Amino acid sequence: MPVHLRAEPGDYASAVLVPGDPRRAQHIAETFFDPGARCVNEERGMLGFTGTFQGSPISVQSVGMGGPSAAIYYEELIQLGAQRIVRVGTAGGLKPGLRMGDTLVAVAATPDDATVATLLQGEQHAPTATFELAELAIRLAREQGARVHAGSVVTSSLFYDSRPGIMQRWRDRGHLGVEMEVAVLYTIAALRRVEAVAMMTVSDIIASETESERISDDELRAGVDQMMRIACSVAVSPPIAG
């Protein structure tokens, strides 16, 4: 049995959604899963649920904030049989023209977090999504009328990052936004040979290290719910051939 997920093989579906917030995990299970989802983990308050979405098995597990915390849960989910992990979170928007509540699909993630280097023992690697899942997420989002943007994000180890000019330098290199977990997910997925993709709702528009505009609670809820309908469909989509 893993240390932090007090569950047994079979308690989780092979497809798992991974938000950071335990309350969001519960909201996802109660709002988007078919009736009857069951709680499979509550150790340390990190809630996890398993049920079905439109009849297909699916789980959701909260993973906390930041690469070191999330890495624990990604590894233990894989130990328990997860084969597809879909990150559902929020991000600070960097790309000019982004609006609050827009959906980002992270095709790749630049690691500004030492967790990735530690996992790779210092070897170089470009953390990327499973292409077919990213492609599907983009298509479904467009079909549902969402404002969706695809590209690279930055995975930062710091929420409060005071390095002068860092946000602008990331923006100048074409990053969509900044968040705290995706590069770690994509690296572990590559190491363990599982599928992964990350979708995020823009919760802040970042002007600089000290200036940002925060989304309202109602706007955030609407943006996350729109993203979740897409993410659940991506999670339970047919296995990728080959």
C-alpha cells in the first residue's frame, strides 16, 4: 500500500483527474461524475473519489500545491494502476490577449523547479504532453465554444516569485502562463510510461512580479466547470493505439 494514498489496487480507475484542491476534487466527483461515486482516499485531507463519467470508469485525486507534493501523488497513483493522468488546475496568464476563465492546454512545460532535475538526475529533458490527449482536449474545447489556447507553460517552484523581470522574460519566450505542477507530471509520465495532459483555467492575468488581476469566484467557478466537462471526456476517451 502506498504511504499517502490509503487505497488498494482497483480503488482507482486507470484514468485519473488531478486537481490541487481537495474541495475541488469533491466538487468534480459530485458535479461531473455519474451518481454513486465513492471516496477512496482521505488521508491527510487529500480527497480522492472513484466513479464513472457517462458510464466509463474515472477517478479524481487532489495532489496539493507544488512539484514535490504533486510528485508524491502522481507516483502513488501510478503504483495503484493509473495509466492516464489529466491535470485540471489554474494558471496565471502571461500571453497577451488572454481573458479570465480562458482554458489553457499545456503542450509542453518549462521546468523552473528543481524537482524535475532531481527526478532526471540532472539529465536534460523536454516535458511534454501526450500529443493525442492534447489534440483531443483542444478539439473538444473548440467544439464547446471555449476560448482555448495551446502551447507551453512555465512550472514554477514559487508562487511569490520576486525575481526582477522574470514574468516578462517568460512572456517574451511565448509561454501561455505560469503554474506549479505540470512539468513534474509530464516528467513522471515519461519516466513511468503513462499518458498525461494538463488543462488549466486562467485565474489571474499577470502584468509583472508584483501586479496581477485576480478572477472573481463566480468567473473562476464557471471557467473551471467548462474545463471540467472537457477534461472528463478526455480522461475517458478510448486508449491510444500503439
